[in-house]
Amino acid sequence: MNSLNAQILQLAPILLMVVLFYFMLIRPQQKRAKEHQNMLANLKRGDTVVLSSGVLGKIVRVEDKEVGVEIAQGVTVKVVKGMITEVRAKGEPAAANDAKN
């Protein structure tokens, strides 16, 4: 009976660490991935997006796996949907780099 209790006490810290890893690392990562997939599924024309490279642009065409993003007036690039990191609201202005007085 004592050896069984000793074995349980040896396994308890390992089990506790596995449970902590799940709740601290795995579960939040799965939640973020699910939110990102939901965001990509709801992309529409006219949305302002931020690409993983930091480039800002406006969506002009939505396809199954790719989107057309206008990065400058008359300049459209084809981007894989997974490279979009953020969707900004249509009316949300980008912060200016220079202060104008």
C-alpha cells in the first residue's frame, strides 16, 4: 500500500505540469487560431487589412484562398488569406507618423 502512495506522489507533479501546459499554452493558442480562421472567413470587399509584413491595404477582390489587396492607388497585389493578421474597421484611420501643426 505504501509503494502505491509513493508512486502516486511521484506522478502528481508530472500530471500537474501537463494540466498547466494545456490551460496556459495549448488552449489559448487553439482559441487564437479559431478566431483567426473566423476573421478570414468573414473578409469582404472594402475591408482595410494589415498583412503579416506590416503592409496596409484595402481588399478589392475575395477568392477562396487568396484576396486582392490594393496597397496604393492602382496597385493591387494577390495575397494568400493566411497572411492577413488584422482587419481594421472601414472608418478607422491609420495613425500618422508625423505631427502636423
